[in-house]
Amino acid sequence: MSVRRATWRPAVGNCSTERPRGWVRLSDTDDVVVLTESVEPGDELCGPQDEHWTIDRPLAVGHKLAARPIANGETVLKYGFPIGVATQPIAAGEHVHSHNLRSIRIPFADGEPG
């Protein structure tokens, strides 16, 4: 069985008049949105504050994007609960993962949270 990537239309015009596409925000307090469709470099999405996001890398369903700018050292919420701490500034629409987020849920070999 082959999996086809969704066909994306560019996010042009006023995002506030367009239905958000390609992501879901699981809680109103979340600092991240979760992709509901795979994206490729150059794909465009409308963010939750009516801004345009241009994707810079291929990402699969389930990956997180910052819903707003996140400062270095700031706690990041998903499901309305803390999932980690930003290890560098993260721009709105940027991929949020282990390269810029230290988990506070997963213990590492030293017994301390990520």
C-alpha cells in the first residue's frame, strides 16, 4: 500500500478567512500544534494567529510546530501540560523536537529528566 502526501494549496490571502489546514491544537493553552498531514519544504500553512508559515523541512504526521514564538528556557505545553523546556529560541511555525526541546518527561541515564 502506498501513502500519498496531501495536496497543499498555498496559504495566500487572509489566513483569518481560511480554515486552518494540516494541524490541530489539542488545548487552547498549548504552545505547539500537531501536524495532521505530512508537509514538505515550501508548503505553506496558516498559523493560529493568522500568520503564514512556510515549512522548511519534510515532516510527518504527528510532528509539532510552535504555535507562537517560544523563548530559550521557556516551558512548552502540549495537551495543556508541560512536555519540555526550549533549549533555544523557537519561532512560530518552527519544528519543535529534540533538537530544540529538552524533555521533562523522559528520564535519561543519569536519572534526571531530559
